Amino acid sequence: MASPKRLQGLTAATITPMTPDGEINLSVIGQYVDYLVKEQGVKNVFVNGTTGEGLALSTQERKQLAEEWVTKGKNKLDHVIIHVGALNLPEAKEMAKHAAVIGASGIAAIAPFFFKPTNKDTLVAFLREIASEAPGIPFYYYHIPSLTGVKIRVEELLDGIKEQIPTFQGVKFSDTDLLDFAQCVKNNKERFVLLYGVDEHLLSALAMGASGAVGSTYNYLGKKYNLMLEAFAKQDLVLAQQHQFCTGEFLSFVFKLGFGVAQTKAVMSFTSRIPMGPPRLPLLSASMDFIEKAKAKMDSLME
Ligand SMILES: CC(=O)N[C@@H]([C@@H](O)[C@H](O)[C@H](O)CO)[C@@H](O)CC(=O)C(=O)O
């Protein structure tokens, strides 16, 4: 699926569907692809990331999911990016090699977060080992310091990275440090794809020059965010703000109830009517109270 098109627009950070007893449920991925494309207008996916509970899955499960997304996305999706980050290099490398073999359009990796890299050079060395297993497809760094605790500034990381990692293509920037993000854009806009990952701040990141966005809410609010991207491209800031405020109203509401990957699964289940199942421990399923309130809010906003 190596795509000649540069990654832009919205990318859904996919949820991993599970059966009621907690096994991965590959049988609904085809339906999921169609839902994203037809109902949300989203044609790029980021598989096995945070939303996909990638770090709670076995390597075998991650490879099965990657294969299913590539297979079912063929001729429907533009980009299938597989997150292959892991705490140990051998598994990350194995998944990188596998992603290339099955025809993924790119791979991404987070920084390891148990034994953490303490400086840019060790982080680049770790990422280089992974990327070199898939020399024919683009590599993206997945920056999510709130979860990894690795706070090496991306501006610093990008300086000279192409010489170290020839397939380096860009960053999935899941942080609110817009100064760091802006510096990345200023120094690299022509060379790299800079994808923003905090959905509720996307309009600010577009103003800073983001190439696109990767996030969980594009699974079920993609249509709205696409309208925002359109309005922004036409320089209609007032309309773009209206769309950001609308999605923001939903997120602000659910944040107060307690919101994370488990709740995202529940929201996607009632929005798409595709059963996403429970999350895997240590995450716990969203409560019925959450589901009822979130559904009522969504219905009121989408009327
Ligand atoms: C911490 C977290 O889960 N962040 C999400 C956001 O999409 C987030 O769910 C959204 O902005 C709502 O806060 C993404 O950045 C994560 C992501 O893209 C992924 O699943 O890999």
C-alpha cells in the first residue's frame, strides 16, 4: 500500500475492537474501514497506537491487526500507518519488518518509556534501529510525552535526523507545547509531515502550519473536523472556529465525566454501531452512566 501521496488531512487513530471476553476482534475491521471512509470522510489510519491499546497487545496480536487493516484498507484507504513502538528493540524491529512485508504505507514509533532515552542521540539511535528494518517505507516519530515521560524537544530531535534515518518522514506530535510544534514547522515544513495529535487544539495547530492530524476523535467526529479543515483552507476562520467549538463542546463535556481510551471505545460503539467491545486491563469499561450522558450530548450536538 506504499502511497505516493504525502500524508495530510485527518488520520484516525484506530480503536482495537475486542470481543466481550477480551480477544481482538478482527471480524469488524472491514466494516470499520467502510464507516471511516463513507461516514466520516477519513481515509488514513494509525493502527496500534494509544487509542488502539497497542502497548497492551501482544506482538502477535499487533501483527494480526496490522495485516487486517492493510488487507481491508486496500483500494479504500490512502495510508495505513502501523505503530510499531515497544519497550524492547527486538519486538519493535520485528513489527517494523512485518509492516513493510505486508505493504503498510508507513511505520511509527514512540520513545521507550521504562528505560528512557535521556538525550536526543540515544533516542535517535533507538528509532534508527527500528526504521532500518523497513527501509522502503516512511518512518514517523510518535511524540507523546504525557504518556512516555520522554520530553526531548521535537525541534531538537528533528535537527539532522534525516542523515541518521533516511526514511524519516515526519512527526505525530501529541503534545500541547505549541512553541515546540511551531519551531518544528518553521524549520521543516517543506521536508517533513507534521501531524498534530491533540484533537481539541487542532485549529491552533493548523494556524501554526500543521500538515494534518492524527487522533482518536476523528473516528467519530471526522466529518465535523473535515468541515473545519475545509473552512480553514478557505480562510473562513469564523466557520472553522464554530466547528472546533462544536467538537470541543462534546470533549469538554466528556472530560468532566472522565475520558480516555475506554470511553473512546464506548463512544465509537454507539456512534458507528460497530461493537468495539471492552478495553483490556488495566483499563476498565466505560460506565452505563457515562454512555447515556455522552450519547445524549452527541445526539444534541449532531441534530
Ligand atoms: C492521549 C491521547 O490519547 N491522545 C489522542 C488524542 O486523539 C486524544 O484522544 C484527543 O485529543 C482527546 O483528548 C491521540 O493523540 C492518540 C493517538 O493518536 C493514538 O491513539 O495513537
